Amino acid sequence: MTPAREAVRRLVAEGALTMSASGRISTPELSNERIEELAALRALIEVELASRALPRAHFALIDRLQTINNAVSEAVAHRDAVSYIRTNLEFHRTLYLRAQAPAMLAMAETVWLQMGPTMRALYGRLRRTEPPHFHRLIIAALRAGDEPGLRLAVRTDVTQGLRMLAT
């Protein structure tokens, strides 16, 4: 099997792409129900990852998250959807790597993968003009060692955007 064919099969198996009976590949449609389901999964998994990362958070991590968040702001200012999506996921992944919970991180990445092919079109519907407010709250909670505040900020951040897409 060719590497490209194997990659497509893997993406189909992980829910990032769909394959028809005739072999046609497409991105899955995200219904309102599916958006709600993915938001709920993100709220469960990512809040736990952030909570586990908190005791391992250090100033260098917080500075790195601030730098990434500045790049998120730049992407928003330039209305660059691809950069926005990439840097937003980089922000979350950087934090969650500190949790040292590889199975949970893999589950979060699978959820992100399922959203990925349609996020570009969905981002256009939001017409975002400001960077995510909750990233600043996440950074502040990390600085303060505030676990309840961190859990709330992450939960709100990962669900608010997706739920705005459900119409």
C-alpha cells in the first residue's frame, strides 16, 4: 500500500475524513449534534490535561504560552484562519504536554483531527476580530496556581468557540 493511501485510511479510521462506498474521500459534515459532542469531549479531556499540567507549569512554559498567544492575536488581526487554527492548537498542545499524560493527549489530538478539515470553513463563519479572551485567563490562572480558575478558563475556551458554530 502506498504511504498516501495508508495515510488516508488512517484519517478515515480516526474520523478526520469519510470514505463513500465508491471510495470517494471527503471531509465529514459537522452537524450541530456533532459539534456539541466534540465540545463535550474537549471539555472533559482538555480540562483534565490542564489540571494535570498545573503542578508542572513553570515560568518558561507560561512565557512560551504568552508568545504563542501573541501569535494567535497576530493571526486574528490579519484574518489568517489557517495561522489562527494552527497557533490556537499549538497553545493548547504546549500546555497539555506538561500534563505528561500521553494517552489523554492522544485522545485530545484525535478530537482535534476530527474537527480539523472543517475548521477553516467554520472559522470564516465566526468572523473573529479579537483573540480568544480565555487564553489570557488560562495564563493568569497558571501564574497564580489557581486550579479552579484554570479548569473554568479551559472549559469555557474549548467549548465556547465550538458552541458558537452550532446554529
